[in-house]
Amino acid sequence: MDESQLKLYYETALDLTRGGGKMIQEHHNKSKNILTKTSSVDLVTETDQRVEKHLVSSLLEKFPEHKYIGEESVADGQLIELTDNPTWIIDPIDGTMNFIHGYPNFCISIGLWIKKKPYIGIVYNPILELMFTAQIGKGAFLNGNCISTSSVTELDKALMLTEFGNTRTPESMSMVMENLQRLLPLTHGVRVCGASALNIAMVAMGGADVFYQAGLYIWDLAAGVLLVQEAGGFVSDPAGGKLDPLNRQVLVASTEELARKVIPHIKLCVVD
Ligand code: IPD
Ligand code: CA
Ligand code: CA
Ligand code: CA
């Protein structure tokens, strides 16, 4: 990839993300028009839709040959495909439930993938002013300062993050609970904060040591996995194999050694 080209993509995405952040700030702690998607806990607001429109239309105007995958543009049940073409993968608000309640743990997540590899990752919490950025081969940053994962290798020293997801089927609930029951006593602690992309960014900055989830989508992880890789951490499938970004499961950890200690305790199942 041509350096100047990557720089242009990165600076454009950064600028648009800041613009999207302003749109979110304006609606934080205000009443919202809430729509239900697949279930009573799968929600979207006008702000999610407006931020996605702003990002997608501006990116395609600048780079008409690029593709995109945006959470709010995907129809229910639509097959999501990632090709080799440069593809912007966008979650306009990750943590919509938090946004609706005014719990300030949510973010914009934008990843640029080319030939099925991440080249740019941006995760931005506009309320707490946390701007996580990464470009392939250039390290990971928080508000311009270089970040790295922790060096924790032991489960009993690890702060673990996970998510309950939006699925409420008995199978999915028991998977989540069984995993928690097994892992909670083995770790320093477990946190469930309601925004998968931010959880991944937290592992990148060393604020937490490991995150796993089944049931998330490509837009939840597309930016974060590059942050973790560039911060020196480990990214895989929760079974330990190569991450498939469309497989709806992810494991990120400070170190491969820690990840290998978590993997045997995670029980996988169909999520919905
Ligand atoms: C959701 C959040 C949540 C996670 C869900 C995601 P959204 O994203 O990241 O923490 O548990 O799996 O779908 O819908 O708020 O963008
Ligand atoms: Ca959603
Ligand atoms: Ca999300
Ligand atoms: Ca979202």
C-alpha cells in the first residue's frame, strides 16, 4: 500500500469520525427517537442512522471505488460479505443501549480492510474524548499517545471483559452464563460494559487484559482488532484459530500465553 494513499484514507476517516462524534455529543443526554430492530433489546436511534449516513456518504464521495459495510445499512437477514476490495466497516454507535440511557460508554468504530486485512482502525468515544487510532505497521495510539497491551500472562491476574450480546434465547443465555460461571472465579474480575468495540480498545490500551464474545458482528471488531495487533496483543477466534471476522466470535488478549489459558474455558455455541 502506497504510504501517501494510506495517510489520505486515515486522515479522511479521522476527520469524519470527529464530525460523527459531534453529532453524537449533540444528542447525548437528550430524548431520542428509538426504533426496535430484531428484538426489544436490539435498538437503533436516529443518531445511529444519521452518523452512519454521514460517514458512508462522505467516504464514498471521496473514494468512490471503495466498498462499505455499515451496521445500519445491512437489512435483517442479509448475507454480509467481505471482498478483497478496500472496504470501510462502520459501526456508527457501538453501545446504542448505553447511548439511549446516557451511560457514557459508547463509540464510533471505523475499520478499513483491504484484501481481508485491517489497515486502519479508529474507535472514538466522543463523550469521554477517547480517540483510539491505528494504521497497519505504525502502532496504536490513544489521543495521539502510543499505547500497548499489558504483559499479563496469568488468568488469576487478568481483568476480563465480555458482553451478554443482544440475543435472549435460552441457548445463548446459558452459554453466556456458563462461560461466566467458569471464568469469573479464575480471574481477577470480569466487566460487562456494553460496547464491544470499546472493550477491544481497552485491551489495546492495557486497561483490561482479555475480551471474548460470541454473537458480535464484523463492525464490532473491524477497528479494534487492528488496535490490539498494533499494541502488541493477540487476536484469534475463541477456539484459538485464526480470526474469521464474519464468524461472529472474537478473542483478544494482552498476550498469547494468557489467551491460551482462557481458551479451554470458553464454551462456544450457536448464538441465535
Ligand atoms: C452491541 C454492543 C454490545 C454487544 C452486542 C453488540 P450495538 O453493539 O457492542 O455490547 O453485546 O453484541 O451488538 O448494537 O450497540 O452497536
Ligand atoms: Ca445495534
Ligand atoms: Ca456494535
Ligand atoms: Ca451500532
